[in-house]
Amino acid sequence: MKKVIVIGGGISGLSAAIYAQRSGFDVTICEQHSMAGGMCTSWKRKGYLFEGTVHWLTGSNPKTEINQLWKETGALNEQVPVILHEQFSAVEWEDKIIRIYRDIEKTAKHFLEISPDDKKQINKLLKDVKAFSDFEMPVTDIKGVKTQHPKRMKFSTLLKIIPVFPRLVKLSRMTCKDYTDKFTHIGIQKTLKIIPDEYAAVALIATLGTLNAGDGGYPEGGSLAMVEGMVKTFKDLGGTLLLNTKVKKIRIENKAVVGVTLNNETELNADAVIVAQETIAALDNLFDTPLQDKWLADLRKNTKSAVCTFICMGIRCVLPEPIIPAWELDEPIEHAGMTETQLCFYNNAGHKGYAPKDSAVLTTAFMGDTYDFWKKAKEKGRYEEEKQALADKICRAVCKKFPQAQDNIEVIDIATPLTYERYTGAYHGSWMSISGVGDKMTTYPGFSKSISGIYFAGHRMMPPGGLPVAIYTGRMAAQMVCRQFKVMFR
């Protein structure tokens, strides 16, 4: 039986490992953390469960092709309820709360009531979102692999893509800010800022289209339940998961992979290695001699990393859920060279097991690459001090908005880019790529032409990334291994 080592036990690594094990390989996952999941994770503090990743999931709708992958790997199953919140986001503006609903028709009607002068642009938004509502990520097999159940591009899928293409091109040539600035009502502009300004506008419209199509729900249990399901599937198939096991180097002899060396100098032999660790960090750390494949150089050159500072709070009081509308701050929050002028939170208190009774469990993220600031603070011994200063500012802002929170904040936890880097090994703690104006949606080959038996999976393989890309590229990597050894993919 051929041996395969998967480096990284996140979603892409678990996906690759499950499909490879199911196809007849002897698979071992090496995961540096004490638990699997990688970026797809949640954590508990003082009785509160903070959802670190899954606020809405593409492929939660059983009618989508990607849903089958979630079910084949055990991340989802028929018994897992998927919650479809009617409201997606909201902003306080003057004397109103402006909302984005899952139903784009309802959103458009709501916007028209608030700003009749924006009728033309609201109708355009409606048409754009409806066009993308029928568009979904297709699941196909790689060229040259033998599969038990072949997946090819469906003609019906192609028919859905064709009418979307002109809009996709146009929206890819403008930023989200360009798009939202076309509205005259400032409150509506702010409400539509659910995607960072510098991203291509297609990201905004595709997100709203996903929601309008009845996808993008919240699977009960979130990140932890999904990962636990995948780990169970892998182990039930006979796979080996090694936790607290960091790979130091990939061993190569005569231009072919022969195994890996762990941090404790233990050597594990393998016929193939799938690198599911974040790709740029892997290229920097796992090879004595840099790989010469041009696509890897292009990936490094073209990648614009999405980085954030993640904040979560547990408060012993009742607050609005599932969304606390964004509100303007009287005193902007300065942190790490960035300025936040408003705050908004998810509140998962309504989900079972997330918070004590009559309490709120809040999460939000400050977008922006502050890695260098936090790195320097760490080097100068000011890291904890800077985190505490940011926590104090956030607590003051929350208590000013919600007086009932005063003296009832039981926990506030801040994950900086260094936190992400420490737990996952990702380059600068990045968990996605930025899809900017004019950026090509390149799907990288995922294998080395110069070294036999090495494959790559993860969010860098298909920018901008995300969980669907992670599971899909893991499947692709397993198919590449099957193709190399002329094994039927199952």
C-alpha cells in the first residue's frame, strides 16, 4: 500500500487525507497544533464558545455541488440543521437601522423606502445579485484521473455561467468602494460595506447572490462540529492523525519525494506528500532547495494576503442577536496604525452551547495587515500591553453603547495576526487572499513538475480562497496522487 503524508490538518488537509485514504492509500496527517481544523476553529473561554470561522458556509444548501463534498467528508450530514438567518448585516444610521436581508428583493424594497433617489442603483444591485444567485462553484475531476463517479461540467451549469460572465468581467474591474459609492445615501453605502473596500466588487455581489440563493447558512455546531465530523470520517477509514507534530523538512532524493523530517528529527517515509499548510509559509520553510516551478513563483508574486485582528467578548447581559448593527463611534479606536470608526458584532448567544443564559457572545474582525506592528511589539516586549490597550478601548466603546454591559464583561479575547501564525504556521497569519481589481482568478496547478510526488492544497490554490476552495483543492490533490499511481479515485 502506497504511503501518503499530508502536512496540515485544516480543511484542505483533512479533505485530501479522506479522499486519498478512501482511494486505497495509507495516509498520515501531520498537524502541528493540538487539534485539527487549522483556520477552521472555535475556542472556549470561561463558559463562552467563540466561533472563529464559520459565520456562513457556502455549500450548506443541499442543492449545491459543493454540498456533496461537505457530506462525503463528514463535515455535514443530513442530521445537522442549517440555520438561515433572515438578516445578514445591519447599520445604524441617523434615526434608522438599515439592513441587508438574505432575500435581495426584501433588501431592495427596504433600500427604496430609505432612499427613493437611489432607485436606479438599487435596481441595478437587484439585477446583479439575481444574476449571481444562479451561479455556483462547479465541482469537476482533474484531467487524466480514473474516478468511481466521474464529475464533469454540467451543461446546465454552463448555461448559468454564460449570462453571468459579462457582469463578472465588469464587476472585476471595479472595487467594492467604486460600487457602493454609486449610491447617494451614505447609510446605504455603509450598510453595503460587508466586504473590504479594496476587494473587487464581484466579491460583494457574489456574496449577496449566495445568500439570496438559499445558500450560506450556519450549520449547527459551526467550525468545531465540522472538523470533528471530518476527523471521525478519516479515522473510521483507517487514517492516522498525528497532533502536536510539526514537519521540519520534506525529504527529496533523485528528484522525487521520499518522506518528511519532523521537528524532533524523526523521519517518516512516504511515496507522496500533500502540502496542505499555507503555501507561502511552506515554500519558505519545508524545502532545503527551493522548488523551481514557475507557477509557485507566480503564486508568491500575485498573492495579496488578507489579514485581520479578531476580537471576541463574553458579556453577562442580553444584547441583540444574531447581528448587532454597526454603530458610529464617538471616539475612533486607534490600533496598530489603523483607525476604526464603527463597531459591529455577531452575537451567537442564540445557538446552543455558545453562552450562559442571558448572556452575549460577540465576535468581530478588524481587517487590515497589521502583522508588522504586532511583530515589532512582540520583539520589544509590548505585545500583551498593546493587546490590553486595544481590549480596553473596545470595552469602553461597547459599554458606552450598551450601559448594561458595564461591569459585566467576563472575557475579551484578541487574536492578532501573530496568533494565527503561531497556531497555523500561515504566512503573516493570513487566512485568505485579496481578490482586487483586475486580478485573475487563477487556479494554480497544485503539483511540482520538477519533483515527483509533491502536491499542494489550500486556499492559495484558487484565490481568494475560503472553506469551499480548501475542501475542493484537497480533493484535487488526492486525485493527483491517484493519477500518479494509476489508482481509482473514490
